[in-house]
Amino acid sequence: MELNNENSNYRTGDIVYVFYRNPHTQDVANIQATTIVNNPEKLTDLALFMYETYYPLSDEMAVYATEEEANQAYNFYYGSTEREN
């Protein structure tokens, strides 16, 4: 699966989806909705605002425009998002 990261197409206020790793449990990744905002350290750049923290938006980040796209990528890289019984 090829990552299609056209992060330059996002605008302030867009809701996007990213993979977020728990900082205390690195082997756990979740899909997290987040907002595109102006980077407060460099107002001409964009950032993700998640958990009260700004993350500069770069082409190295896997950002998805829809939750469905994020789920497809998550399934490809990590396996099913559904709980297995």
C-alpha cells in the first residue's frame, strides 16, 4: 500500500486522522481524529493539535482525510481494527 501524503493540501480547521502511539505503551497504536491549525511557533506553517500539543505538519507524517482511509491503512500495516474473539 502506498502512502498518499499530500499534506500541503490541508487547511486550518480541517479534521484529519492519524495513527497515535501511546507514549507509555509503544506497541499500541490507535487512530486519532485531530485538527489542522496554524503552528504557534511559525504561523506560516501548519500543525496538528492533539492532546493539548502541537505537532508540526510534515510530509513524513501519515495523515488521512477520512476515518475510512485511516482504517484501511491501519488494517494494512497493523491488522484488523476489529477486536478478534
